[in-house]
Amino acid sequence: MKKIITVLLLLGSLSLQAQNIVRYDLYVRDTIVNFTGKEKRAIAVNGQIPMPTLTFTEGDIAEIYVHNELEEETSLHWHGLFLPNKEDGVPYLTQMPIKPHTVHKYTFPIIQHGTHWYHSHFGLQEQIGMYGSMILNKRADDKTFRKGIDDLPTIPIVLSEWTDLKPENLHRMLHNASDWFAIKKGTTQSYAEAIQTGHLKTKLHNEWKRMLAMDVSDVYYDKFLINGKSENEDTSLKGLKAGDKVRLRISNGGASSYFWLTYAGGKITVVANDGNDVEPVDVDRILIAVSETYDAVVTIPADNTAFEFLVTPEDRTKSASIYLGEGIKQLTSPLPKLKYFEGMEMMNGMMKMNGDLDQMGMNMSMQQMDMNVVMYPEITGAAENGKDMIMEMGGEAPSGHNMDQMDGMQMNEEMYNSNELSDITTLNYAMLKSPFVTTLPEEAPLKELHFTLTGNMNRYVWSLDNKVISESDKILIKKGEKVKVTLYNNSMMRHPMHLHGHDFRLLNGQGDYAPLKNVVDIMPMETDVFEFEANSEGDWFFHCHILYHMMSGMGRVFSYENQEPNPLIPNPQLALKKLKGDDREFHLMAENDFATNGNDGELMAQSTRWSFGTEWRLGYNDMHGYETETHIGRYIGKMQWLMPFVGFDWRYRKLAHNEVEENLFGQKNTKDKRSVLSVGVNYTLPLLVMAQAEIFTDGNVRLQFERNDMPLTARLRMNLMWNTDKEYMGGLRYIVTRNLGITSHYDSDMGFGVGLNVNY
């Protein structure tokens, strides 16, 4: 027996020695960057942005020491990796945050290969530098090793974006429906622009359905980066000659940007996605979703030439490039500006009056039908006399029909299939095929889950089944189950949904060879299905990987039943409360109009459901007086168009002797030292008119109708208000900067005035 034990110990010792321990020390520090001519705070790891590329070989043991030298907490998540739950790096779910000036050790075996990446999962740190590439190489004796692919020279490429705004301020502006990003991008879609392009009817139809302007991305960014630079020649591969092939390991480390990938040297051959091999497929371009990875092989077609690999954000505002080879630069065609009014027209046809999307009898999945194709001039043509020509419709109707003329025509799947409409081949998920069988055990018990992706762009609330993370319980699953998830996108935005700790089979029509992924990008109106084997115990995050959507509540937690407690979470109840705090955060908005006829202002704090707001009007004499109104309300319903509230109204205006005012209902009202409580309701009407009904403790009733921020031009806004107390107001505001405007307005109580508007 002693001999057997000795032999076993010896074999165990040899086994441990055979495993290669790869150690990295990551020092997380504040830094100053200058991407735009202005010095701004960022976070660097080992002095660099993006973070260092971490390289392992399947079979290694990773030991990663994170030295947090910040004055705030942090964490690191290893995106797409299979690892013990306590190593996953989600604060308050799989570990407590790494405290300032402490060291945390992550250790896990490398049991897979492929292109992956890692990033902070704490707050909004990912936006300001905490992202980097992870390369997990195959062993040379791996049976899946592909000659001519896995032995090619490689370039890790990390795509990202930069904004000079603090990410917390950016997030606050999104929740407050700031128009500043649209102004910066040139996508305001004002009435003047609508008239100029012959789309006034489209604009009014859009607002009738209570929708804001069309957009494909949330944020204006100052720079887009490849490996931390806006343009970068890769010096390590300058010796390339005609016929050489290079493997680009591409990770989208952006916080909220999708990127078009195009290459001046010809076709792009996709050989892997989300770290998993796929059968090679040749395309002209790829739209890579936030957090996805693609391995792409490109060929150098000629000597003495540097071929551009162009990266363009989905909104096509800017671009970034690298060049492969050396010599004369060969550029690829830049992507033209999107046709936003055509997109708005398409969106009008999709949206019902209740805020749901109308699938129009079409079965949409796997990105095969891109509703935004109507906005792509390279496919659907340029504008003619303010109306763009719609694409050829596969013989269903003649070319030259615009969207107005299609109201009575049968929608068909070819209309929005970009690969059927042009010679440009765009990658979609239906093209991805695993080189090996990926089926799950048939005998495993099946658990089916269905989620509808929901959202409210006006208030920037993103959810699943109209519930944010803080309003939902953990979803219990059992080890050994086959979990089948059906997702339907009932919002107007794309959502890259990411599952931690597992790969899933994306059911894309490839049968037994369905590709393995950990991110599925779901387009508006799409229904996509995936399945995975519940084989790794723990609490695993499932969320939209657009950072600001996740922080606004778009996600769930999959939790294994009867699992062992996580030793890194000493107080699970408190930790869960902290996790749910992100989407419960209140976002502040304030503005004040310093005018010649008085002072008008508003202060508001809003969360996912609650609103606390105070308005004031201060005159310069007793005849103008003062007034404040305070409302505390809760938004109700899927689209949050309805908000019941309680309020307090305090006002004073000196009236002439014995002067009494009457409202439209014949009720008497003195404004001399009036102090009353109220209950009421706000409701958003078509054309984005805010209707308010309010009853006060003195018995008076008031109805009010108001429309703010009507976009007359790109920077000129109009406000209108009227109520049954016979008060009315009309005003104009010209937006000069993000926080400053020039105003003029007429108020029935305070008369005409001009001034400056300061807002936050």
C-alpha cells in the first residue's frame, strides 16, 4: 500500500511540474492621456492602454496578480473564459471588489484556446482604459490544429473608443435625453433638415409615434482607437510580401461602439468567432458587435504596398486604420454617411402606437435581414431630390420605389437582406459553421427560458421582460441541464447579449455544426435561440455588453441550485444589494435661464422608475412674484409614458385690489401666497406632448400641455406650454455648447425676456 501511495504522489508531483504556470503582474494606476489635445484622466495597466496582451497555451495555469494602486475599487473579468466562478471577476457577484492599494490573485487553468479579452467589470472603468487582449494558443499536438491558419503570423487587435467626457457624466446625459451627442454627430434630424430632404411627413410620423430621432449608436466619441491609437502602422510585420497571409485576432473592447471592418487588399476570411473555430468563410466586411472577437485571415496582394485595414464605427462618424505591408498606402473606400431619414421612415413602419415592434410577418434571425440597410448608400443608392431610391426587391416590385410608395406593398425578406441586394458580402451569423459537431447530450433534462429585450430610449431604461436587474430574481438552473434560451428584441437598438462562464450553441440552421459563441448580437425585431450545457456551478452574469445598457439594468443572473457558498462573498445578501444598486442610481439634471424678465429653472433627479423634480419661476418685482412646483412621481408601464405623482405648489404674485382670476372651469384662484398640495398624472401624448392633470387641496383642477425641445434646426429648439389656468409660454433656445444656450421667451405672467441658459 505504501508503494502505491508513493507512486501516486510521484505521479501527482510530475503532473504538477508538467503544467506550465504563467504569471502576470498587473499594476492598475491612474494616468493622464491626451487623445484630443486635452489632458484627461484614464486608467492604465502597467503604464499602457489597452492593457497588456496576456498570452497562454491551452494546458497552462494562469496566475494573475492585480495590484490596485487606484484610490477606488476595481476588478477584472476574463471575457469568454471557462474558469471557477470565484475567478470570474464580477464585483458583488463572484467576488468583492479589489480595494485600493491591495493585491488580488486570480488563478485558473487554461482549458480552451482562441482569441479572448479582459476588462474591468467595476463601474464604468472599462470606458477609460481597462481593456486588453487575451490570446490562448493551441498546443502543437492539438487534433484541431489547422495548418495554414493556426500557424500564421498573428496581430492582436483591440478596438475601442475615447471620449473626453467623464463616463459618469456621459451616462447621466444619456438618461436625461441630452441632444448634444446628436449635434456633435450631425444626426439631429430637425424639422429644417426634414423639409430640406422632403421628409417632413416622415419626421411628424415619427413624433406621432412618440419616438425621438433615429440613431444607431448612443454616444458621440472624440476618437476611435486600434490598439490605443487612431492610426497605427504595425512595425512587427513590415516584411510582408505578395501572397503572405496574416491572422488578425480582433477584439471589440469598446464600451458601446459596433465597428465595420473592411480591407483594401480584398476579401476577409473569417476563421474563428468568440474564441471558437469556424469553417473559413470569405466576406467583404464584418460588423463586429461590442465585446465580440473575430479571427480574420487577410492576404497581402502586392509588394511595396501598405494595405489599409479600416475600422469604422457603426454611425460612420470617424474611423481608424492600420496598414499591413510597407510602401505606398492603398486605401479602402470609406463608408458613406448614413441616410437617417430613410432609417426613420423604416422605423415608423416597424413601430406600433403602443411601442411594440411589428414583425410584419417576417421571420428574422441571425442578422440575415438588416433593417438598417435602407440607410446604407453603398447598397441602396444615394439621395435623389430628397428621396432615396429603395433597393431592388428581387422581382417583387420595380426599382425606384421610395418608402412612402411601399405602404400598401407586401414586405418580403429580400428587401432587407443586404447580401441579396448588392455584390458586397457582409458576414452574418447564418454563415458561421463549426468544424466539429457541437450537439449537447440528448438525455439531459431541458430547461427553456424566454426573454424579450425591452427598452425606452427617451428615458434610457434597458431591460429584459420590462424588468431591470434590481427588479428580478436570480434564474435558477440545475447542473446537468440543457438550457435553451429564446431572445426576442422588441427595442429599436441592437443588443450584444453575453453569457459568462459558458459557450452556447447558436442555433443558426447549421444543425449539428451550430457555432459556439458567448455573445449573440440581436438586431431589432429578431428572434434568436441558443442552448448551453449547465456544467459549471456558480452565479453567472448574463447581460447586454453595451456598458451603459448593462449599467441601466439590462441583464439577469443564472444561478446553480444547491451550489457551495462562494468563499469570496462573505455576506451574500449585502453583496446582492450592492449588485442591484447600479440600475437604481439617480441621475441629476439641472438648468437655469437667466433672463431679462426673470429667472426660470429646473432641478430633477430620476432613476429607472422614480422622478423627483422642482421647477421655479422668480420675478424681479412683486407683480411678477415667484412660483415653485415640486413633483415626486413613479413611471408606470412598458414605455413609461405614464407617471402618477404627488406635488407641492407654492406661489406668490401681487394682484390688483380685489383681483381674482378664474380658470377655464370657472374656479377662482388667487396667486397671493398660495401654498397647496396636489396629486396628478403626467402622460406622454403623440407628437411628444406632455399632458398633465393635477388636482390641488384647495379643490382647483389644472390641465396642462407642454412640448419642450422641438428641433427647429440642428441647434435651435422651441418650447411651448398652455394650461387651463390661462397661462401660456413660448420660447426659443439656441444651443451654443453642451452646457450653454441663448434663449428668448414670452411668459403670460412675466412677459418677454431674453437671456442665457445654463444646464447640467
